[in-house]
Amino acid sequence: MSDEKQREPDTLPLSLVAHTVFCPRRTWLEAAGEHSDRVQIQAGLSAHRRVDDPTESRPGTWRSMAVHSEKYGLTGRTDTVSSEGAEGVRVTEFKATPVRKEPRVTEATVVQLALQGLCLTEMGHPVSGYSVYFTDHHRAIDVELNDEDIATALRYVEETRRICSSATAPPPLEDDIRCTRCSHAGVCLPDERKLETVHRRILVADPDGQVLHLSTPGSRASLRKGRIVVRKDGESLGDVPVERVQGVTVHGNVDLSGALLRELLWRDITVVWCSSAGRVYGWSQPADGPNGAARVQQHVASSEGRLDIAREFIAGKIAGQATFLRRNLPEDSAGSAVVRLRALQREAEKCTSTSSLFGVEGEAAGTYFASFPSLLRGSGAEFFTAGWEGRHGRGATDPLNAALNYSYALLTAEVIKALVACGLDPHAGFLHSSGRNKPALALDLMEEFRAPVADSSVVTCVNRGMLTQKSFSSVTGVPRLTPVGRKSLIGAFEQRMATQITHPIFGYKASWRRVLEIQARLVLGCLDGTQERYKAVRTR
């Protein structure tokens, strides 16, 4: 991985050529900086743990030896190179294969060995033999290479160069068995690109980690022995293994150590900073994020306009509002509002300008929020409905709007993390104006998630008594969530993000957090040429 990050533009890593043998699209994804952390990758890392450490080398045996070829423009590393005296050196690749499967030398491995041999020969180390050691079977298999194998490997080198220099991504494989065992299925989404129900399920786990929210004023988070430790005034508030963290959201006056920030950047874990009232201040981003070419296309599309994508964002938002009212209000109370929202959804799908789209969105918001107080029940509902005069953003003077604003800030932070993970720029949007110096694309994409995720979290907190009058302070005359109130709302929001739903487009189960990432990648697909159009999540 480090070779790929540091390679010069005119050199190819050997591993990238091996990806081409398996699937040209995976080559594109790797070259674009997309990396996966699925079980296949972890198995490979485990198999290579010793051979990837040059300090494990012994006289006559070199581990993780750097190789290169000026003639063919190649660079990479071998697993082990062993001296066989005057005959030359033997190259051995280590591979992980489940015990239940036969240890078989694949075409990709043959190509990799052939290119390693070319590099070593050019470096003055003639190769006398090749072998593959299967770590799970504890068995080595010798590999005989001929001139045809060398020629095939060089053809794959040229094909890899063509893929990397192409302006558009190769199409996904269709109904191919390779997709079911591909480490990049979660970022490739091969079956989802048709925007139809997925009949062949490729198992991609939801993110096996958690978002760490740091919200205790005056606390400090640091890195210690592989764990993120949070302390205040010399007292430990808690700790978590850094491997379990997939994102960090900082709320208010909380410090992060330089060592922790550096580690999070190295692991491509995004940190989002918010004020204590929920306003997003900024986020961290590593220098070598993926999909740089698609990001250029994003800025072009943002400047020229993509009304087709903008329409989907708003149509999805209105559909979510209608469904949320239908599910949570009595039929006689929700009927007329739901009917009007469905009609506005259809209007949004046909809008011919951004201005008309905003007009439809505004009418839908008025219809939706006129019914919103009726969603609140229980003894504490009156506190939230008494001062409600309609939806207000920044500067809200009633507790219900303050809670909604905070929940929307949490959602904004999640969308920013998903966009950054895809390599997209949260600022270059298609609906909201980038000229307002706000994360326009994040505000665009979050529209379809406002009602089912953010609004749902607030209503749940109020109706279950998790948010009460005691959850707010009004020292300045404006209600603001107390630390306890923020903790309650964050907890409800995280529970909602982890909730499994049936994806309304693809028909399989996924958490809201995974659905959000999928939608971000569908936006990416419209920019890199993978798919023709974007389709929003419309909850039923």
C-alpha cells in the first residue's frame, strides 16, 4: 500500500497489475485510492505479517525486498527472495487460502511472479525458481514460468496503464462470481449501478466500528497503547481501541492531541469539529484521499449544474417527510398533509430549474412542519410545542428547533464523513450554492435523510422522555442543550444510524449509516462514468 501511495506517475506497482488480472474495475478503484478493509484483506495481512518485515531477513534470505524495473516502469516488493548459490535466487509468494479450498496458483499470482522475476533480473539477480507458499495449508508449490507467461504479464502491464490513464471507470462486472469474493465489493457496488432490486446479494458488512463523540467540555483525547483515552482534570472518562473507531465528532471545547490526530489521518478516519450548539466548524482530511479525477469532474458538474441529481435530493426529502408523517400520525390527522406532500414530490421530480425546485421544497417544508408538533406526545410534549412558531434554523429561540438544529448538525457530520471517504468534496454541490462557503454537497445529500434519521431521533427523544425541560439551559435567554441533553440526543441519533432497514432501491438489509455511504457512492458513480443517473432513497 505504501508503494502505491508513493509511486511516481510513470511507474506501476506490481500489485496493481495483479488487480487487473482479477478485474479491471478493481485496478481503477485501487489506482483511484480506494482501499478495502474486508476479511480478505485482513487474511492477506496476517499471512504476510513476517515476510512484510525486512528486519526478519537472514543471511541468504531477504524478506520484503524492494524491486523495480526502469525498462518496464515497475516497482514493488517481493515476499521472500532466497539465494540458491550460483544458480541464482528463488522468489516465494505467501498466500492465504481457506483450508477448505484447494491451494491453487492463480493467473494473478503467476503474473506477479513473472514481473518480480523481470525486476530482479534487471537488478542483477537472475532467478532460478519460483514458488507459492500457502499459509493456511502450510504447503509450498513450485511454479514453472515460460516465455508465454512473461509475454502475458507484460500485456497486463500495458492494460493496467490504459486503465489508469482512462478518463472513465471500467464498468462493473455483471453477474460474475468474482464479485462475491472481491475485497472491493463494498466500494464498487457492482449490482447497485443499475439502480434496481439486487437479486444476487453480495455480502458487505456494515461498518464494523463506531463513531466516537467527544462532548465533555474541557476534556482531552489522546492516544495511548493503541487506545483513544479521554481524560479531564486528571480523571479518565473512558477509552476505546482505535481499531474500533471509524469516525470522530468533536462537540465544543474538547482537545485532541497531535499524536491522535496524526494517527487518525494515517488511518483515513475523519474528524468533524462542531460547536456546543451543533454548528459544524470543519473536518480533517488526509492529503492522499481517493478519486481525485472524479473530484475534478464534481467541480465541473457543480459549476455547470446537475439538475437531475438536485431533483432527486429534494424528491427523496419530500418522500421521507410524507412517509414519516404517515407512520407517526393518526390517519385522520396526517391524511391531507401526506396527500399534498406526495403531490409536491411528483412536482419536484419534474422541475426544470433550481429556483422552481426550491419553491417546491419550501412549500413541502411548510406543509410538513405545520404537522410536526402533533408528532410529540407525553407529558413533556407541551414544553416543546408551547414556543413552536414553525421551523427556524440558526438563531432558533425555542427548544424544539434547537434540538432539530443539533440533530441536523449530527447528520451533516455523518454525511461529510461519507463524502470524504469517497473522495468527494463536501463543498461542491448541485443544489445548495457553493458560493455561501458551506459544505454544499453535504447539505444536498443529507436532504433525503433528514426526516427518517434526524427528525426521527428528536421525536424519539421527546416521546420517550429522554429530552425534557431539564435538558436545556437558557442563561442567554436562548434554549441550548445541556451536556446531558446532548448526550441523550447523540445516543438516540447513533441508535437510529445503526438501525437496519430494507434498502428501498436494492431490497437488502443495511443500517442507515451504510445506506448513507451507498448513496454517496451513487453520487460518485454519476461523476466517474459508472452509472447514468442518481436515484434518491424514498422511504415507503
